[in-house]
Amino acid sequence: MEPYKKQTSGTDPRNRKIARVWCLARDLGMDSEILHLAVESLTGKSSIARLDILELDMVNRKFKEILFKQNRRKYLKNAQNKKNGVIFMPTPAQKKLVSEYIDKLTPILQLNNPGLYLESICLKTFRKNYIKLNKGEMQRLIEALKSIHKRKQEKNNDIQSK
């Protein structure tokens, strides 16, 4: 048997996994010292070169999980900041269009409470009340109401033509 040889390059799957550990550590902002401490806390071994394939997979999986959580937090924070800004509030023109479509649909659908119908669409589609919709959601609501109105008109025209 040959003594253990340390390989640092090549296309060996093990070497790719070692390189992946280093890449994930870089993406997480770890320096060499912190990386080795993290590997030791996960595997009990302080040397990345001495890890076997299963241990490398475990380290990679854990680093990917941490990276996903970090990226998810950044995404959610950015999304919250965007939704709270004035620029993302629905425009008066959008609110007027919604009102017009609800007025058009009330006699066609024989609605007793058009406001309740509008709220139910918003809760079912966006899981929030009408007044909490942002600009993009308001536009999707308008498109949904247009679609409902168009289908009901076509249905009425088909019934009248028969």
C-alpha cells in the first residue's frame, strides 16, 4: 500500500468536492481559519484534505443550507423594503378601474355585496385584504376582473344568440 498522497488538483470527484467546500466557504465570507474550525466542528477533523467523501458531502450540504438561509433573508429583507415604499402603492387610476369593473360585474353576477366579492377575490388570490394590495397585485386584480367580465359577456352573448 502506498502512503496517503495529498492531491490538490485534478478532476477526481473528491478534489471537486474539496474545491466546492472552499467555494462555499468563500461565498459565506469565511477565511481559512474559520473554515477549518467549522469543518472540525462538523466532522471532528481539522484537515479538509483528510475528509472522506461522505464527510465532504456533509460539509457541503451544511454550507449550502447556511448559504440558502443567508440569501433567503437578504431576499425577504429586500422584498419587504420594496413593498413598503410609496412607489409600490396602487395608483388612483388602478383603484378607479377596479371600481368600474366591480360596477360592471354587479348586475351580471347579481351581486348583493360587491365589496365582499372583491375582498373574497383578494383573499383567495393574494391572501390579503384589498386595501393592503401593492401596485403589482392591484394590476393582477384588474386583469382578473377583466377576464371575469369578458367571460361573462361572451357567455351572455352565446345564450342570446341561441
